[in-house]
Amino acid sequence: MRAYGPPPAYARAVLRIIDARTGDSTEAAPARRGLTRVEAHASALDPTALRVLLVADLLVRALELGGTPVWALLTGDHEQAELRAAAGALGIRPFEDGGDLGSGLGEAQVLHVAAGSEATPGGALVAVAPVESPTTAAPDLSDPGALRLALLSHPRDLPVRLDADGLDEARRTLAHWRASVADWARRPSRPVPDEVRVELRSAWENDLDVPAVLGVLRRVETWPELPDGARFETYAYADRLLGLELTRDIGSLA
């Protein structure tokens, strides 16, 4: 268990992503408070397309948490209605139709999110590795929270194999965290420790390193000196990015 100490110097939130076109790290929002367009490129209802939308959703959430206005678009040719419905079930917020839109509203930055090296217009490219499923091409939405956590648990540039064991593990973890958050919510509220907030933001601002964010939550859960009220606030704060509904079961405990 690592020990938390004084937070490092931290001037302001700066989300950086790896541009798959160049391999360079670039600021996701180079103009302070400037509009950033996030365009997801996904066609057909399959796990990889859904992962593309999930990564785009995380990118939008991270930018908004840093105070950046975002214009979120979806561009694709096939099964768009079905894909949007599945995305909604997974907790992905709606995207506008980007099929017939041009340069937009004079945005300061354009970020494209697509599978692999899929051809996209100019602008930084956030590449998403494929999802392999041993059963069917359609994603299993019987437990969307578990599916979301299973996808979030892997770096977006590495392939994911969705199988029953992985989904069961995600389901158990999510149920445990929701029950813990509901229990902690009954304790007096305490602020998120500064060093924890810095570590969370440093993780997701480093090329959307969501597995590192999940690692912080696992450490916070067992940090002995931390009041339960601060654990609750930490999980609630991180969930603004993760979208796992970690506070869903508050009030359900006897």
C-alpha cells in the first residue's frame, strides 16, 4: 500500500492524449475555454464500435471536468439507431449526428475517436483497439454496468477479449463498490484529500489512463487513515468520469 503525501505542484488541469497519426502527446484542449469537437466514428452494432463510443464519452467527460466546452458528434453509415440505443444503455451520453456537418462552429480543436487506424478527416486521432467476443458479434447488454467496467479496465490501445469470466469479475467488483459507497454515505461527509484528487486527475489527464483511475479507487478503499466520508466523496468524484453509477444504491441498505 503506497502512502499518500503532500500533493505535487499542479497549476491547472491539462488533458493530453496521444495522437495516433503522429505518436506525439498533444493537448486535448489547447485553447483555454475554447470549443473542442469530439467526433466518434463508428458503424454497425458490435463491441468494438461500442468501445469507440465509450472512449469518446470518457474524452467528453474529462474535457468537461476541466472546464472545456465540448461538441460531441457521431459519424457512421450503418445501424446508427441500434448503436445509439446500445450506447444509451451503457451510460454513454447522446452524440449529435455528424454525418452532414462541415467544419462546425470555429472550434479550437478537433479530436477524432475511431477503431485502429480507420481513415478520418484532419485533426488529432484517438485510436481504439478492437474488442473480441467468443460468443456473438452483438454486445451483451444484459448487465451494462458490468460491460462498461470490463471495457474501462483495459487501456484503450490494447485489444480486449470479453468473456464470461471477465464480465463476472466486473459484475462482482461493481456490486461491491456500490454497496461500499452506499455504506460510506451514511458516515459524515469529508472532502476528497488533495493528494488523491491530484492523483485521480493526473491519471485521466495522462492519455485517459482509466485503469490507473481504477487503481486509485482500489487503494483508497483500503487506506486505513482515510475517513469513510472521504472514501465516499472520492468515489463519487471519480464517477463523474467513469459513469458507473457508483452512488446508485445509496439509501438501499437497511
